[in-house]
Amino acid sequence: NQISLGVLYRSLNQCGYRKIRKSNFEIFIDVGSIGPDYIPGHAHSDTFNFIVYHQSKPVLVDIGISTYEKNPRRNLERSTSSHNTVMINDIEQSEVWGGFRVARRAKISSLEESETKIKATHDGYQKINCSHQRTFFFDKNPIQIFDEIKGSEKGKAFFHFHSSVAIQLKGNKAYGDFGSIEFVGADQIEIQIYQLATGFNQTVDAKRAVVSFNKQLRTKLLLL
């Protein structure tokens, strides 16, 4: 654990997660390769996924698990687009299929971190000669997330809001009671309805932002 500038930074190396806590927010970040290697059947295509709590209330969330049946819903919940990360050229980071199957897996190829920044790259898109690099800056408000695609393809970044969060889109900013999220470098921003899992075979409607961009996207999360 490290404490600096009012930020608590906790590294959970064995599972690949990081936890950052400040006076008014908590953020959990996945910068580990999917696994465990010996039994990846429960793994999701979710490298660089993150969730955010503001004043102990969920803002950006994982959509959760509502079924273990081998069906389209199970495949959706394991997919890249169901997590707060980037998908390139509509291709999965890791190949998840068959309910509990995983083929080619994204692995972390570089990782740099301190108590105020995490910068990581994964190789899940080497099959199309691309890579995704994501950097989190959390020493100041707004929190900043910088996504960079190295290669010629375009990307989509997904941001899943909790069902309790009301979102309004104005220009390149999404507003809510928590504050705002600004998407600098976005080509297009769509607010869509998705189904948030609340239990087995139980879901509720919630909103997500789907942000299309070319090469680079800087996301600024301002928490009130």
C-alpha cells in the first residue's frame, strides 16, 4: 500500500487488480492477464476494465453475471463490449466462447505504475497488428484515462453506468449527479440501454456510453 497526496494505492499483484481510494471516490482497475491459466473457463474478455464508486455509490460498473447457461446472454456478459474497456475493429480482446471456453488470450505486455499513475499495454490485438495502451492518472480531479491504439484500426470505448445513474449527453460530455465525463478526441458518442445483472436470471435497464475514436481518446472523469 502507498499513501501520497491523499491517495491510497493498493496493488493486488496476484490477481492483477489495483485499487485507488481518495476522499470521495474508489476506482478498481484490471491490469492483469486473464486467468488463471490452468482454468480460465470463468474468465471474461475484460483487460483494462475498471469500476468507479463516488461517495460510496456505484457510478461505472461491471455488468455482472446473470447466467451460467451456454446461451447468447452468457456470451454477451463475457464479451469485451460488456466491460469498461476498448474494443478494436469489433474484435474480442480474448476469444471467449462456449460458455466456459477461452482460446487466444490477451496478455499484459508492459506495465508501469506509481501511486498516481498506471500505464499498461496488452497484446490481445496482435492478430490484427494492433495494440491497446491505457494510462490512468488519478492524482487530481478529474481522473484522466488515456487510450491509445497503436496500429491502423479504430476503436470503441465502453462506459457502463449503474442503473441508478441518470445520464445526459451534451456535446462530448455526459453529465450526472456524480459530476461529468468528457471524451476528448471522440468521433461519435452514443448513449445506449444495456441490461445490468442484479442476480441470476435478473437484469434491469441501465445506460452506457459507446465512444468511437481514431488512435487516441482522453477521458476526463470529474467527480463532484
